[in-house]
Amino acid sequence: MARYETHPTDRLRITPGRASFLAMRSILVALLAALLCAGATAQDKIYKVQLPDGRIMFTDRPPPGAKILSERDAPPSPPAPSRPAQTDAKAGSLQQQATDAEARLRERTAEIDKAYAAVQSAERELEQAKLALEQGQAPQSGEMIGTARGRVQPSPAYRERIAGLEKAVADAERKLAKAHQDMNAVR
């Protein structure tokens, strides 16, 4: 008689034939469990039958043409366990803890949303300040003055306007940095 040796990992491999066997076995076990759970309350007996095509089936009603292999009385359903008062107190305590945790979660979510909105607002302000600075680089009428040598230079009004735009960008950058710090603190 030939003896076949297998590698330990061969048992872990699932071939197509083994997969269908495992699937069929799982279905049969689930069917049996469902029949035992649901059918036992409705009927008094569980039948193990062999169908005409050779398949084995557990049922509370044997189909016509099936051979009854065995029958058993369905076990009575167990009475519902009574819950002691201590369990009710624990359930109430757990429910209160869950309610408190949910309230804290809502508060924290609101804080994070508020911090996120502040970051977005600061980012928009910074973009607007940068855009204003970029568009304000071009001198407006009266902001350029002529020199004695025939050249043109920016006037003090132009320099003040550009300085104001640059200050607005710097302020927006500080505000954004602060908003990021606040966001990180909330996290």
C-alpha cells in the first residue's frame, strides 16, 4: 500500500474541489442550525432524511420520496433567564456612560469644526491679501514722481500703500499660523 506524504502547508491550500466541499459543509451546518433553532419551536421532531439523489438533509417535514434515516424529538426551548436587579443597574450605568461619551464626542467635534473653520477663514484671508499685494504692485496715477535727472521713482504714497499691503499679508500669515496652532491644540 502506497503512503503519500504531504507538506504541512498542503492542508492549508484550498483547491476548487475542497472549496466547494467547505462551502457545502458550511451551508449544511448553517441549515442544520437554522432548522434546529427555528424548526424546533414549531415542530416536535427533527428528521434526518436521504433524498432520492443521495443527499442527506435535516428537516422538520420529510419531503416525498425521501428515506427517513433517523428522527429525534426536538429539545424544548430553554426558559428565558431572569435578569437580576444588579444587571439592570449595570445596564443603566452603561447607558449613562454611553450618553456622556456621546455628549463629549459632540462637544469635541464642534470644537474641531470651529478650529477647522478658523483655519479655512485664515487661509482665505491670506490668499486675498497676497492677491491684493500682487495686484497693488502696479503704481496708480500720481504714485510715480520724476527726479532731477529725468528718471521716475515711486512716491512715498506708493511705498506706504505697498507697505500696508505687505503688512496685511504678514498679519494674515500670523493669523493662519495661530489658527493652525489652535487646531493642533484641539486635536
